[in-house]
Amino acid sequence: MNEKEHSHVTSFGYEIIRDHVLASILGKHEKDILYWAGKDLARKFPLYSMEEAISFFQEAGWGKLELEKTSKDSAHYILETFNLPQSGINRSHRLEAGFLAEQQQKIGGYETECYDELVKKTGMVTFHIKWDLKSSR
């Protein structure tokens, strides 16, 4: 088996667990649980800067993350996902949103939330990270 075939098998196995098994187990609470699981992952895999999130996403197989813009209390990222537009799967990206929220909260020191939106036309996911400058952790 060459490297490309191995990568495809790994991706397929990941997609089965992520898109089918977890959805069945978590049911109607899937999005909430995945968000908190993402926050927990961020605590287990702490980053020293948000720039590191780009390579983390790539290595985790979550897709190509790109910072679109920032302001004093928010940041917008775009995620180019792998294999989703052609697969027809409507995957929740709350795991990634929780991960980004917790990393930003740890790095910035402010209460932080992250909202995700799938742009079906392009297969891209947008993340809007917002932190409260009035609250420090």
C-alpha cells in the first residue's frame, strides 16, 4: 500500500467515526458535546499562539485553516475542509469551534466563544471567535 492509499484509508476511517458513529452515540446533544470536547482537546494540546492552530488543524486532518481578519475583540477564520463538498455530509464543526475558543481564551486571557458556519456552496467553514475584553480569566 503506497502513502496515498494509506492516507485515504485513514481519512475514511476518521470520517466514519466523526460523521456516523459519534452522531449516533451523541444524538441531539452532538453539537454541545463536541464543543466541550474541543475545549478539552485544547487543554490537552495547548498552543502558544493562535498561529499554531493553522498547523494543528492540518496535522489533525481537520482541514486548511486560514485567518481572515482580526479586531480588538474578535477573529475570523476560514476552514477549507477535506472531502466534504463531494461527500454530501453535513458535518458539525463544533469540535473545531470549541478547540479554537479554548485556545484563544488561554492565550488571550478573556472569556471566549466561537461560532461556526458551513458555507455549503463552497464547502468552507467560517469561525467567528469573540472574546469579552471586560472579563479576564
